[in-house]
Amino acid sequence: MQLRSGRSTKVRRDAVHHPVFARCYARFSVAAETRAGMAEVRRGLLGGLSGRVIEVGAGNGLNFAHYPGTVSEVVAIEPERGLRALAVEAALRAQVPVDVVPGAAEALPVKSEAFDAAVLSLVLCSVRDVPRALAELRRVLRPGGEVRFFEHGRGGGRVMRLTQRALDRTVWPPLVGGCHVARDPVGALRRAGFELGPYRRTLMPDKGPALPTSYCVTGTAWRPPGDAAADGS
């Protein structure tokens, strides 16, 4: 794996530290693979990818089992120590080479234009600086490189959106590892200079009452083929 040099991109080995949330998330996410249909979502998200892939915010590595054999290497960035340890275990079971690396989305420790594709899976809700994180993603993708994203964010009617904003300003981020429920991932990708492809909005879970975290979007974006060199530092 090629690491990016330069003082501006150095981050603490544990840039994020949420041990209680990490343990809860690990248990919940494994259960959601079958109960909430997340395994099927992951297969659809990653199908057809090829070449070198960077996954930002890999969590406990549940995506790794679903990368197709056309992927030559996955570099998985995960800042939280407990989740990163679980991701390392998942990498050992993967059918494609996976290198799990500490780092933050806002300062990816890899060289520019080093990847053919990138994966964002339930990560933009919790990064501290979304524009900077997406500028970094644009930097490390080659021109024409593809982004696959599955994110949750704002949705529903007026009352639900007011509820989401109120949660983001008060109890939700401290309780849930920095997560925000009122962000707009599609708008953020567009503002960061990515070309949006097809995307689909869904509710997760699709049965029962809609929760502030239920409004999800899955889709594809690209770094424009003629894009000039980007630098997110």
C-alpha cells in the first residue's frame, strides 16, 4: 500500500475513540445483516467494482465479504481502535486482499490518484468535517474514479426533519459516536465536485415506523474524468 507523506496529513493512531459505542455498533450491525437485510444491501453496493478500492470508515469490516473477485486490493480506513481490530479479523476471512489502516476521513494516509474506486458506507453521518473528507476522497481517486455510497440522512416530512435537526444539536452525536441524522449526503457529494450517477432513496428498515435514522440513500458518483489534480490537505 502506498502511504501519503507530508506533515499536514498525519493523524493520531486513534483519531476517533468511542469504545462503548463501538461495542454496541459491532453487535447491532452483525444482527442487522440478516434481520434488516444489510447483507443484501452490501452485495448490491459493491457488485461490479474492480481494481484498487479505498473504503473510508470500514467499521468492523462487514463489507469485506462482499467485494467481488475483480477487486485487486482494498485499503480500509478505520479510526476507531475497537472497530479496527474487528475489521482486521474480517480482513483475514475476505476473498480479496484487504489492508486495514488507522486514519481519519479528513486526512487519508494514502497517495493522490491511487485508487480506481471508493466506498462510503454509513460514514458521512459521523465525520467531523464532511467537505474536507470528500475533498480528500476526490484527491485519492483517479480522474473518472467511482464512488459507491450507502448513507443515511435527512428525510421525511417537516416534523421529522425538525426532529432530526433537534437531535443533531443535542443528544444524538454524543450518544452515538458522533453520528448525525440530518445531513444530506447526496448534496454534499455534489458540492464536493463529484458527478452524481443514479441513486435510490429507501427506508431502513422498510417495515414498521420510520425513525430519524431510517432515511437512506444508495448510489454512485464519479470524480470527473477531466478533473484537475485535487488536494484536500
